[in-house]
Amino acid sequence: MKIKLYAALAAIALLPAALHAQTGYSENVNKLIKQDDVERIIKTLSADDMQGRGTFTPGIDKAATFIEGEFKAAGIKPLAGAKGFRQNFSMLRTTPVSAKVTLNGSELPADKFAINASSSFNWASLDGVEVVKIAAGKNLGAEYQAILKNNKTSIVLVDTSYSAMFKRLVARAKRGGTSFKGDANTDNPVVFVMAGMDDVKSLTVSYEAKTEEKPLFNVAGMIPGKSKPDEYVVFSGHYDHLGIIKPMDGDSIANGADDDASGTTAVIELAKYYKKLNNNECTLIFVAFTAEEIGGYGSQYFSKQMDPDKVVAMFNIEMIGKASKFGENSAFITGYERSDFGKILQSNLEGTAFKFYPDPYPQQNLFYRSDNATLAALGVPAHTISTDQIDTDKLYHTVKDEFSSMDVSNIVATIRAIALSSRSIVAGKDAPTRIPKL
């Protein structure tokens, strides 16, 4: 009993010190992550002169230049071996010139097929073409992605119940595609058809496309670790958006304030925060990804440059511009159940009002829809933090996703929570459990 009493008294004696330490961290983060700076950054990234930060446009180059300037001002370094903050690479951009599909003797209207291909091709028959069917009741988006990943020359019969979503596939196909040079996963064409039929007896397809090699660039910097320089913690968000789209109420600029100027702002603020603290034991990498909206190519390229076994954790930040469905001082983590990443973060927030929740939208498959996906597939505890109510968000991917729709205080609260919750991982004290490799 005496031993237990002494232990209890010792714990009580230590409690004020622990609370003081927690309070000190909170005061520090509130002092170093300021609302006016957050507002300045997101307002700049989502301004009309960025032209919606569309991939392969002058607007995204302007956004990259701005982010480079913020990293330089923060005092962080380019990645090891890099001369600057831009992580340059190139992609093959395929633009459709003409397309014709004849099925069972009838030529299909242009709004009844969508072609995914990286170059011109002609099919004179069904020889070598696999026939795939997507029946009613399936998740068309998931089926679409799975079929493309299978990398088989295919014609896909899509049930007519998907007519509304099929229009999006047609629109995407007309914009063309992007692929890495020499990528075997883009060699085999796939033709999606909404035809309301059970069988394919005859088929011809002619597809002509123009292919160009175009530059892309992530913007990335680092703070070397003091005692664990070969253990990396990544903070990321994507800085591209949709660019100029179909006008709505006279406005055609998809500014992407929430998606994902909010996340990019968080990355910049966290770079400044940790550089000022200057106490990270692990190496910290801060990266703004390009081309997320057209296939996640920036994060794919970045992942190929990393040794995934050396990446301790990835904090991918996507759409934190408005309160989550759980209310103020809350965010959700995709793939929460796949590692103890979320539990570690929440433990570091003990004594604060902020709480991280599991992803409430599992049917949206968000874990593999953002820039955390590639490293997660390689076994990294790479998760996305978000507050977006994606099931009811009417501004998502529209011209109305502007700075005026942002709740800046929510963005600030979330950035501060990420700063506090990441500290034991950054200090090398905690390492989240690995995610099973795909």
C-alpha cells in the first residue's frame, strides 16, 4: 500500500510539469502559426491570377514560383542533391484528334464512348480485345480504376444506369491523358461504351491522338534530422487544380481554395514552424505535389525517388478549409484503421480540444484517391488528413471553391493540431506501424 501511495504521489507531483509542457507546446504553436500568414498564403494561391493552377499551364508555374519563395524565406533546404526546390520531370501528354467506334455494325455517337489510350491505334476486329461488363449496382469509379490498372486491351460495356457518371468519363477522355514515358501500364487501350447490350459480335475502333512531352514539377524542401537523418517524415499537399473550366455565373476559373490551396498552405506553415523550432531528430520533407487532379503523377514521381523503408510517416493534407462533420476542432484521417498513426497523433493532442476521427466516408475510397496512395501502397504509414464533408460539398471541383468560401480559423486550427500531433514522430520517439504493401 505504501509503495502504491508513493507512486501515486510521484505521479501527482509530475502532473503539473507535464501539463506545463503541454501548455508550452500549445503556446508555441499558437505563436508561430499565425492566422494572418495563413490567410495571406491561401489567398495568394487561390487568386484569379493563378488561373486555377491547371496542370501544364502558366498558372501552375506561377504557383510553383510562389511556393519556392515561401520555402526559401522559411530557410529550409532543397532536397539532397537538388539545386533548387523544383523537382523536375516530364510526362507524355496525349490529346485526342479523332475517334470512331463501330459496335455490332452501328457507329456510336461521341457521347456513348470514352477512350483511354496513350497513342493512336486501330482495331479492325475483336481479336486480342477482352470484353468486360460493368453491371448495375457497382461502384463505377472503383470499377473504372481497377480496369485501367489491369492494363489489358479491353472494351468495357457499361450499364445504362450509369448515364450521369458516364458523361464525366466522356469529358475526361476528350481532355486526353498523361503518362510517364515508357510506362507499360499505359500501352493497352481501353474503350468504355454505354451501349445497353449483352454481347459484342463485331467491333472496329479508330483513334488518332497527338502526343507531346511536357514538363512538370513538384516543389519540395527539407530540414535535415539531427540524430536520425535517414528517417524521413513527409508533409505534403497538392498545389494543382482544374484551371479554366466550364463557366458558371460568368466565372470560369476553378480557384481551388480548399482543393488544395488549403493543404499547400498547411505544408508551407509547417515548414516555417519546424524550421523555427529547429529541434527535429528525423529529416522532415515538405512537398507540394503537381498533377494530383489528373492522376496523382507528382506523388508517383516523388515516391520513385524515395526509399519507402526510410519513410517513417507521411502527413498528406487535403481540403481543410471548412469544419468537418464532427464540428469545430476536428479532422478525419483516411485509412485510420490501417496503422496506429491516428492514435499517436491523438495521444500528442491530449489536453487540447482537437480530435482526429476515422474517415467517415469509406464508400468514397479516399485513402487511395489522394497523394498518400503511392507511398501507402509501398508500406509507408501514409495518411491523408482532411475536414471536407465530401458527400455534401457542392463547391468541390467548381468555380465556387474560392477564398471567400474558406473558414480560415478552421484551417489555422487544423494546421496547429497537425504541428502538435506530429511532434513525437518528428522527434523520433514514435514510429507508426507499417501498412501492408500492395
